[in-house]
Amino acid sequence: MRRSGVVLSKAAVWRWLRKRRDVTFAVAIFSLTLIGIIWGTVVAERRAEKSEAIAGAIKQNSNLAVAYEEHVVRTLKSLDAVTLFIRYEYQEHGRAMDMARYIAGGVVDPKLFSILSVVDENGDIVLSSRKVPPTNYRDRDYFRSQLQRHADELYIGKPVLGRISHTWQIPLSRRILKGDGSFGGIVVVSVDPGYFTRFYQKADLGKEGLVILVGLDGIVRARRAGQELSFGEDISVSNLLAQRASSPTGNFLDRDSPGSPARYVSYRTLPEYPLVVAVGAAESDVLAGFVQNIARAERVALLVTFVIAVFAALLILAVLRQKRVAAALAEDISVRKRLETELRAMATTDMLTGLPNRRHFLARLHEEHARLGRQDVQHAAVLMLDLDHFKRINDTFGHATGDAVLAHVASLICGEIRSIDTASRLGGEEFAVILTGATDTAALEFAERLRKKIASSPTVHEGHAVAVTVSIGIAAMTARDTAAEAALARADTALYRAKQAGRDRSELITDRSAVTSK
């Protein structure tokens, strides 16, 4: 090798190459060390900022929980003052007490409650802030509790559907004593559950924030999560009450509540009432600013890393490119088969219910018809099912509830059929079933069993229990049918007759057009 006019020996050439190899290695080590320092700083900042964001959220939640506790206590005391005042006046004046005068004169603030009533020892309303028809509360939990209790305390009942307001209310009551000390009834004031969650609008809790007021009995008095208001749920086994069992106040990260985002929650047990208040902020909202800051820092770090490592990156990119090409050339047969299986399933499955769709059902119908042609002694039956008044469910409760009803009915059908049978959703609220090997009698018995099960198994969705009935048309399949769809057409005719006969019934039509009904 010739360099600057000097002839180099073989050993000199080797030393020259090794020197450059050492320099390359040194540059690589230096570059990697510098890159490591940069990213180590980013990671340290990320941890520090995340801890700071979480600590700030917990502190804010704790302060808001204190404020919410004060809001609830202040509200309860105001309401209790109303019950105490009305009880005193009632004990002084009896039914001659003029409740309307107290409200009109501002002695009692009507903005605090929906309705204020005095109930006698028999449970009958004798005085009320509204004009009410004869109403009895003897069967209400809060009346029975006050009847059995002897402590003179404000009783905070579970949310109930008001018999006068016809809206959900939280009843608060105090017992009335007669002159001889015996039970004389109650003063009850009903409050809109939403009154206890208006605090949510004043607090900066993010899009998925939480405000909840729950009794030590595990029943939610009022809860607002995001924009959704709810009440009356039993959360006895929730993380909130499990934490409260360990400490009356505290903070925790709730990751395990089904259907809810992870939240940082601060809670407090009210010292004067059997209630717990809690305030929560979604983890995604708490860390939103942190994520943005770290993203910027990482972009800068990436840019600096690229500048520092540009000479080494060429080799690394080449290696990575080679690996990517090799990975791309390797058409993994297992992946391809999985995709093909998924595509077939999507083409033959109803996405809402998970049942086979019309296309798959018709294919099975043709298979069953062909089987009967080969084995004429065999039996089979086709059932057409249609949910009664399904449009009314959608109009009343919304399409989400309607979808839940369809999925629930599909699960009930699946629970009744055998592995050799086929159930399908044909479309809308219409289902169909092929009963392989079933006689007319067996098919009718199956239809009746399924019809009764559906009628007795309401769908529970978003706090509503939605009952539904079904009309069923049944037809026998025979080898004499010229086409597989002939039995389906007869089943559809039988279904029409079931609808015409008043719904919630099964109609069987044989190949001889005889009709059997239940």
C-alpha cells in the first residue's frame, strides 16, 4: 500500500486498519455515551414530571374532596333544619300548620328540595308543600326504618322513584313523637340527586372527572362521571368502599372499576352522617400535560440523537432495513391463515349478536335440505322468530337499549339450542333456527320453552329492565320440498299467523298446511 509516496509493509497496513477500527469504536462509544446521557436526562425528567403531575392531582382532589364534603354537610344541615322546623311546628299546631305560609314567607327555602311532607303514623301524607292526592308511604324503607328506630337522627334514605314527583329523589326524614312518646309519623324532604353533584360544574376535574356521594350501606345517593348522572347503584364491593374500610379518608388510584377509566380518587367519610364523598380525576386527564411536555422533550432528544449518531446511523439503518426486508419476505403462513379465518367469520357472522348471519343460515338450510334428500327418514324443522313491538323499545329507550335486547335474546337462543342446531339473526329483530332431527312435536315444545324463557328474562341496560316477548313460526322440513327455502317460507307464514293471533305465541304449520298453536 502506498501512502504519501511511502511504501508500507503488510504489518503497517494492518496497524493502519486497526487504528481506524479503534477510532471508529471510540467514536461509537462516545456517541452512545452522549446519547445515553441525553436520554437518561429525558427519563429522569419524565419520572419527575409524572410524579409532580400525580402529586398535584392528588392534592387538588384532596382539596376538592374537603370542599365537596363541606358542600354536602352544609346542604344536609340546611335540609335537616327544615325537617326540624316543620316537625316543631307540626307538634305545636298539628294539621292546622300552614306550610305554604312558611314557604311563601321565605322561612323555608323551596330551592333546597322537590317536595316536603308530613306523614302520620299510618304512613299517610297529611301535609305537603305540594297539592297531592291521597298518598301512603308506609311501604317505603325510610318510613319503616324510622318506625323501628328510636334515635332522633336525620335518616338519609336510598334513592327512590317519587310517587308524587314521578322522578328519582333522595328522601331525608326525621321521626315525629306524640305527646306520650309513641311514634307519630315522620317529616320527609325529597331532594333531586343531581343537587348533590352540581359541585361537579364548579370543580376542574377534566372530561372524565368523578363526583360521588355514597352511603356506608354501599348504595350510591348521587354520582356524576363525566356528563353521566346516576344513582341507586350498589357498590358495596367497590375499590372505594374497600379503601374506606381501611381508613376513613385517603387517596388511591382506581384502575379496576369495570367500564370506567383509571382515576386518581380522593375520598372522605362524613363524621356526622353515614356517607362517603369522593372526587376523582381520570389518569388520562391528569397526565395530559405531562405527556405533551415529554413528547416535546423526546422530539428534541431524537433530533440531537440523530445529529450525534449520523455516521453510525447509516450502518444501523442499513442493518435495520435488511431486517425489515427479510421480515417482509418471510408471507407467515399462520398470520395469513388467521386473517383468512377472520375474514370468513366476518362474512358469515352478525356483528351485533355474534350469531351466524342470513348468508350463513341459508347455506346451512341448503345443507339440511340436501341431508333430508339423502336420508328421507330423518326430520328437521325451521323456526322464524320476531320480537314483538321492537320498534316501541327503540323509540322509548333508544337504539343502544334495542341493540342490548337483540344481543340478550341471541344469548337466550344460544342457551337453548344443541350443538347440531343452527341459530341466526336474519336482520332487524328477526331470528331463525334450524332444529336438526326435530319432529313437529319436538320443534313446538322447543319453541314454547324458548318463548317462555325470553318473556321471563328481561334485558337490563343502563338501569332499565326491558321485557320483551317473541312470536314464533314453525315449519317442518321434508325431502319433498323442491327447494330449501320452501320450509323457511312456511315458517314465515306461521310467524305471520302468530302475529295476527295476538303475538307472544308459537304457530306450527306442517307440510300439509295444518296449523298448531300455543
